[in-house]
Amino acid sequence: MRSLEFKGRDIVSIEDFSREEINYILNISKSMEQLASQGSNMLKGKILATLFFEPSTRTRLSFEAAMLKLGGAAIGFAEAEVTSVRKGENLADTIRAVENYADVIALRHPLDGAAKLAAEFSKVPILNAGSGSEEHPTQALMDLYTIQKEKGRIDGLKIALVGDLRYGRTVHSLAYALSLYNIELYLISPESLKMRKEVIHSVEKKISVFEGTNLEDVIPQVDVLYVTRIQKERFPDAAEYAKVKGTYKVDLKLLKNAKTDMIILHPLPRVDEISAEVDSAPQARYFQQVRNGLVVRMALLALVLGAVK
Amino acid sequence: MRSLEFKGRDIVSIEDFSREEINYILNISKSMEQLASQGSNMLKGKILATLFFEPSTRTRLSFEAAMLKLGGAAIGFAEAEVTSVRKGENLADTIRAVENYADVIALRHPLDGAAKLAAEFSKVPILNAGSGSEEHPTQALMDLYTIQKEKGRIDGLKIALVGDLRYGRTVHSLAYALSLYNIELYLISPESLKMRKEVIHSVEKKISVFEGTNLEDVIPQVDVLYVTRIQKERFPDAAEYAKVKGTYKVDLKLLKNAKTDMIILHPLPRVDEISAEVDSAPQARYFQQVRNGLVVRMALLALVLGAVK
Amino acid sequence: MRSLEFKGRDIVSIEDFSREEINYILNISKSMEQLASQGSNMLKGKILATLFFEPSTRTRLSFEAAMLKLGGAAIGFAEAEVTSVRKGENLADTIRAVENYADVIALRHPLDGAAKLAAEFSKVPILNAGSGSEEHPTQALMDLYTIQKEKGRIDGLKIALVGDLRYGRTVHSLAYALSLYNIELYLISPESLKMRKEVIHSVEKKISVFEGTNLEDVIPQVDVLYVTRIQKERFPDAAEYAKVKGTYKVDLKLLKNAKTDMIILHPLPRVDEISAEVDSAPQARYFQQVRNGLVVRMALLALVLGAVK
């Protein structure tokens, strides 16, 4: 595989990457497994700024741990209320200030397009750690990495995305990324939470897509079951949320009809869409997924800072 | 003294430790005094996660400073509102995510039993930094260390615990720990804030315990005066708090009847239970106690991570 | 230039420093430019505590980045609500605890005199990162450094401070500092936001001061235009704020009458007192100013910790 240039690049949207580039990132991620255990000085003297304008403890800690594992350091904030935003500052100004303190910025923001805007203004690479309901590219990369690692390949698999496919930001990035591979995609959601039309249109040009509302029907065929939380905070209307919450519940009963080598993924946090009894089932991989997020983020930090080729 | 194995152990409850083990920790703590001044690379490459589901700045900074002094790094959060808890995640899931990012976790949680639960799920050692109203083992260890350091011994001393003995979590851990030594324990509190029966029953099997409400009566005899704050936030009822606040006040007038080599401890923060005029009295040791907390936490981090034996 | 002793000193008020001392700090700052790019181990093993009792993301991140660039580490909090202050602790006790964890403390506090009080109690150096409406000495130093760097000198310049000169804390520190140089000072503000009398009295003993309300009149003459935000949060009364907000607006039309080598500074964050179109004007220097803040804070940390002479 030829070496690709990532130094100085922003990681804003998974759509910016070719299949070759994604495979390259996954390969570098694999080489980070050992460094995740042993530590490294690869990024000594480098500073990551985690600018989280909405809380996401898991993602923030993952980025910070990735930076520390590579010998770098981290500064940042965990919530917009603690920031200059209270004083009315715009995002572009925040970026043009923080780029003076940090060598790379991981940005989480409630508004669509925030990461793209930040990347336009920033002199240092922007890693999109979730912006609005659109994109969460590092989550998609860790999902791909987990599938590749656990199933040995991505091509040829039947992959089901289940739950909130409308508001959940991780599934949009993931659907786009999966469309670069030879897979069959099953989209299972309540009617009111179906994947947005523009995502489906883009994806079904490349791979075959099946939409449905019934999880039991598809469970016997799928190789990867990707479950998402129906997120109350994304609903404009509480009554709408009440109608669909708890629609899907992955439990041992459901798994009776699943392939034994199927794997269950979840971007976490979960609430009750995966029963606790499933945690010790052979198919459960959602906690391993977290570890994989660490090595993928180590890879991205090392790549955009030019420490690996 | 023989070497004891602490690598991989959780520090959940002071009751899990024998007198021999506690003495061992105190000895290792003593050996950390020099490293606290000079710094060390003992834990280079290791990461501590401070998961504080309720605020406790002093304890959090103490753990983080201890980790940094040993060459390690720290990530974490200072308050539950900023975390996935808002999204309804349970503690077990949080732990199973964070154990992928960190080599050791310091946990503060408002619920009784939280640290124990976390330890059951975690692959990395859990250090209980206070859970509910039950336990605060690292505080008890720093209290013992301070007594040992300042008085040269623990055995043979007369030790008074004063203030809120019911809700204050530090005094429960401390009473258990002291019961491993040959001491006389004085418990001085308002009637409504007496030490819980189960703690007294356990402790008085091993040492002699005197309960009372009047501090003046016992002050001439005691070697160690351990003062606690009557914590408004622990009271279910504001009227109950109003009745007892300000019951005890340690001032220079009170100290006239105290031994000159008595020492005064306090877990801090204090409000007005120790008068500012006492800060420069020869008996005051509550600020030195803070420094001792640092070395004790350095010792615990080094022990559970297997860096010292 | 002779070497001056800064080890162990507090940086509380710009008024504590002579012109010689300020020039010395500016020189050391210059020598930090290279280390800001390359990193350094100068403060390896040292810990900075950032105690921010009111939020100021930019200043906090600047201090932390400065410490990390020099190989040190940082702990701290970003907001009073997360701290022992909730439990009623006083500032002196907080300082006497934290001085056990850190080698230097950067303090931000809403009350006038807080940094001074902290310095009286602290065994480690206190860096005032803004206290009340009085003082913000590191901001003043970075302003001076920016003027010196961009104009090659401070003496002989015509410098205008514009906007809220009453509540804005940066301009008080800056006015005092500028009065040590041979400059002409223009103070442009709404009547209700004029610089406080005691500041003017002190400053005009040393340099010539012109007060006015009209920016257009003075713009053709000035070499440095220092714009401040009219800060809603500093006004006791919202109606008073409504009257004066938006009084001054620096835009390209205004700049037509300015010198081409005039420079525009702003302590940031800005809201709308400098139009976005000005960002690419040749006079804009407010983002470079941020970078200069980093090197000035690196210099101060290195100086008070005795790492440079």
C-alpha cells in the first residue's frame, strides 16, 4: 500500500476520504495497537485542544487519552457555558485564538457545518468530534476499524443500522463510509426516524440498501448489528420522542435467531436499547469498540501532525 | 517489614485493609516525600482518569497532582452534568468505556456503594475518592499518615472526632482505621449528628469509645483533635441544619485548656468551625495535612500500578 | 541589560513593576518565541494550577499552553461552581491547599483585590489572570509586547484606548503600563464609560492624556488603536448597557483616514466593535496578539519559577 499524505489535513467529513485513504487510516490504526499499551513519544511537545461546545465525555476523553498515549499533551474545555461563547464570541474568532495555543484541534459543536467553518479559518488541523446532526467521522472510522478487526474484512458483509437513523449523527457518517465497500445495508427504524433521503440517495447509488421497521425479520441474516440510542435531546418535540422510545430492544431472546458470529456494535452511551444480559453474549463488541476508538484517534493525530506516513 | 502486593488492587474501603497493609502504605507514603518535591518518572506513560460525579476540587487536584508528580498524566471530568450521565448512561458502562483510556481511575460519586460497583466492573484499579456518605479511604489514610508523622506514633493516643459524625463521610473511614490501633476514641457531636450505630458497634469491639456532646470537657486530655464541618448539603432538612450549625467552634480560648503538643486536623474545607486565629497556633496541622494527602495518593497510585513494592 | 531577580515573585499588579523590569520581561518573552514553536523541557516536573473562579477560556488555555510548551503540566478548574467555594470555603484556605499541589498558581477571580490577598497567603508565586475590574497584568504585558514587536518601539507613539474604559479591566492595567513610556494617550469612550478618575490622575502625572468621545477625530493621528468590548456582564444596569453598546465600530470606512502603519489591537473576545472586514486589513494585529500572550506567559512562568534569569 502506498503512503498517503495526511499532514496538515482536516478530518471534517468522512465523505472527504476515498476508500484507499480510509484503508490507509485503518492500517495506521492497527499499528497503534501496540503503542496504546506501551505508550510513545511520537507527539512529544505537541498540544491538542479539545473544544467541546456540547458535552461528550467519552469522545473528549478518548481524544485526550490518544494524545497522551503518543506523548503529547491536551488543553481544552468540556462545555460551551464555560467559554467565551457566553461573551458572544463567534467560532471563527475562537479558532483563530486557540490555533496559537495548540498544534491540532478536536472540535465538538451543536451546529451543522461548525467543523467545516472551523477548518476554513484554522491554521492547524481540525478533527471533527461531532458537529450538529451531520457528521462524526472519527466514530465512523472506529466503527469500520472494529468491523475489519472483528470480522477480518468489510466487503461482503450484511450490516444493519438500527434505531434513530434520522437524528443520530453517527449513522450518517457510517452509512457513507460503508457505501465505499461491497456490503448490503439494512436500515431499521421507526417510520418517523428513517434515514434522511439525501443520505439514502447517495448511498444506494453504490450499494444495495434495504429499509424496514422490523428488526426480528432481518436479524437472522446480518453479520453486523449496529444499534443506536434514540436520543431524547435531538427531538424537537417530547411527544414525538415518547412515541418511539423503546421501539427496539436487543436482548438474548432476539439473539437466538442471530448468527453466532454476528457482532453487535453501539456508539455508546446506551440507555436500554441493548439489555445488560447481552453484555456477556459472544456477539457483544461495543466495549471493544471503545478501545478501537482510542487507536483510530491515535492514528489520526499522528497522521495530521505528520508523525507517521 | 515484608513487601505486600498491591498491584491491580482497588482502594474502595478502608475496611479492606489490615493494620499491616495500612502501615505499609504509610511507609511507602513516607518514601514519596522526596519525590513530591523533586518529581519522578515512575509512572511515565500512565494515565489517571478522575471521574468526579460530584464536585470536590481539592481531592481531584490532589489526585491529579500526585499523578503528575510521578510523571504520569491525567484526564477526567469535574462534575456529572458535563458527562454522559446526562444522557442516562449507567456507571458500569462509564467504567467499561473509561478503562480503555486510563490505567487507573479515581472515582467520586454521590451514591453509597458506587466505588464498589465500579470496582466490580473495572479492569483497571479503582481509587475511591468518596462515595455517598460511606467511605473516603484516601482521606482516612492521609489522616493516619498525618498523625503518625506529627506525633511519631498512633498507638497510645487519645483522639477526638468532633462535629458532624453522622453525615460526614471522612469520619466513618477514619474511625474504622483508628480502631486498628491502640487508641482511645472520643466522639463529640450534637445528639442529632451522632456517629451511626453500626460504626460504633464495629469500632468499640476493638478500642474504647467515649461518646459525648461537650467539647470543653474532653479538650484537656486529647492528643489529636479532628474537627469536621457540619455540611449543609448532607442534611435532608434545612431546619435540622439550622439547629446544629455552629455548635462547635475551635478558637484560642478553647485551646487554653488543650495540651501544647495536641494537634488539630480538619479534612477541609472548613467554614467557621475553626477560627482563623487558630491557623497560627502551634497545634494547627490542617494545612500540612493537605500536603500529606499528596504523598499518600502518590503512594497509592504507585502501589496499584505496580511501580513500587 | 542587567539580570533581574523574578524567582518567587507574584505578578499581581502591573504597578508593581518598573520600566526596567517590564523591558526585562519583554526581552525574555522575545527569547521564548523559538521555544513556543519547538517546545522545551525548561519546566519539566513543575505544575501550574489554574484557579479560574470566573470563566475565561482564552486566558486559561493560554496559561496552560505556556506551561506545557515549557515541559510543565497543568491542573485546575474553569469555574467557581465546580469548586469548594460552593461549600463556603474562603480564598485564603483554597490557596493554602492548592499551594501543596502546584509550583505556581494562575488566579482569575471576580473580586477586586483577590489576587493580592492570594499572594499574601501563598507560598508559591501567584500570577494574576484578572481580578475584579482592577487588574489584568499579563494582558497589559502582552499588549506592550505586541506594540514593541509590531512598531519596533513604544516610546514616541500615539496610542488610543477605545470603548469601555470604566469597567474593562484590561485598559486600567494597560494605561498604567503605558505611562512608564514616552507616549501620548488618547482615551475615547462614551461619557458614562470614561476612565476612572484615579487612573487618569496617576497616569497624567507622567504622560499627556487626551480624553474624548469621538473616534473619527483622533483616528488620523494614532499609531496604535486599542479597541475594547463594551461588556454587558460588567454593567450593574441593563438599560445603561443598551444606551452605549455599539457606540464604536471599527470598519474599513473608518480606517480610510488611519495611518497605513497604524496597528489595531483588541484583548478579545470581540463582539461587533471590530467589523469582520477589518480582519484582513493591513492594520489588524489582534490575532497575532494572542500568540504574543503565549510567549509573555511562558516568560513569566519561567521567570517566577527561576528557570531563566
